[in-house]
Amino acid sequence: MLPLARESDFPLPEDTAGVYPSVPARADFAAVEERVLRRWDDENTFQASVDQRRDADEFVFFDGPPFANGLPHHGHLLTGYVKDVVPRYKTMRGYRVGRRFGWDCHGLPAEMETERELGVRGRSAIREYGVEKFNARCRESVLQYTRQWRTTVTRQARWVDFDDDYKTMDLPYMESVMWAFRQLWDKGLVYRAFRVMPYSWGAETPLSNFEIRLDDATRPRQDPALTVWFETEPADDGLGALRLLAWTTTPWTLPSNLAVAVGPDVEYVVVRAARPNGGPNDGPNGGPAYVLGAATLAEYEADLTAELGEHSVV
């Protein structure tokens, strides 16, 4: 066993005053951080790290812009540290890294906040208020928390340029996006396809996954499960047209349905009304016929009776 080290084995200089700063028994880490931040601000340390590398290779960093009509939350703070670590690493590797902060000024968050402030809601109300006036209020609203953002991000010890920031509503920025899209188009990288997306009938626009949570994040709700039927073309088997019953917990996808899937290992039954009702779906031996899983027949018995009256399994 190795002997324990003794304090006398590591003698300190007799006069340590001014060599080592005194450390309180209980350190105030927040105060230490604030002293560092003040020193960086007084000495303009971040800008110096950029100016010292004017002739070096450049590492370009544009901060993925948040909406400035709301305050920063935990998600912004967490990703903010990642956005700070990578540019610092590149700076230490000798790159010139000017880090521009940005503001996302487009989309529903700005419009919803402005609607709330003005007490209007919906397309017709906005038109009545005036589209140009509404857009002007959106521009004012979208940057109302920039000071709080700057304070919070700086307190994180992030190095980022707020003075040379960019805004997605600035004309040069929008033109740069159009230019980039044109480059993709010229290279044949743009294509047209179809995709199922959430849609807002009020805003008359598709919604992103983020936007569908804007006004419904904590509100409990109950989505209905529906059973719908899909009608087949009449066949030469004596059954006539069949109605395939399908159960879904996502009824909002029904308008875009293109097919009905059946299971090769699932047992199905055909249920037909005992008497024809004179409709186009009647078969030669009775009324409309419904197809459903045999295991679910008991669960749908009451609904089938209400729909068909007297009925039987074919």
C-alpha cells in the first residue's frame, strides 16, 4: 500500500499573498460567472476572437432563428449550448467564426399573437381590419422580446452577434432563399409530390408539426374513433355491391384515403338486410351487404340492427 501524502511533502511559498486568490469557503458560482461575463464585455473578447483571424478560413454560422414574440424556454437554452460549443471549437482550431443571431418572423406564431392583440380572428376579420395594417402589426409584434432574448442568451455565456443579426422578413434574406431555391431547381433537385399534412381550415394553410401544438399543448381533448364503409363495384356473385366496414382512430386522414387493406389471415363475414330496401345497393337476395371481421360482429350488432333492421350472416 502506498503511503499517504502529507502536507509537508508539498510546501508552499512562504509568501503566497498575490500569488493565489483567496477562495471563500462557499463559492458563489453565479457571481463568478457574472464577473467573467463583465470582463468579456469590457474587453470585447468575442469580437477580438473574430478580428484576430481576419485572414483565416471562415466557418459560417447562422443561428437557427427563434420566434421573438415569445420568451426563451428550456429547449432554446439546451440547444443554445450546442450552438455555442461548435463555433468555439472551430475558433480554437483557427477559423474565423462570426456568429450571427437571427429572428424567425414568418408563420402562424406571429399571426396568432397579432390576432390576440387586436382581438380579431380569421381571414374575414383580418381583411376587414386591413391586410397591410395587419402585416405591419405583425412586424412590430414579432420583435417585441428581442431585449429579453439578448439578456438570456448572453447570460448563458454564449458568444453570438446580435448587432449584425438577420431577420427572415428582411428583403435580402427572402431574396437569398429564392436564389437558393432557384439553384436547386436548375440542378433538377426539386420535385412535386403528395403528402398527408395537418391543415387549418381557419388559417387556410397546411400546418407543421410545431404549429399544431401552438394552441393545443396542454388542453385535454378526446378524438373520436369512427367506423366508415367503402362501397365496392357490384360483382357477378349474387351479392351485389358490398360495403366494407373500416374502423379508424385517425378520421382526419379519410379525405385522402386511396385504398382499403384486408388481412389474408383475418376471417370476414357478410351481413345482409333480410329485405331489399329498393336502393341501388340491394342484391338479388336482399338489401345492402356489409363486410366486417367475424370477431367484431357482436360489437357491431346493435349498429347493424339500427341500420339494416332484420339481418343475417350470408
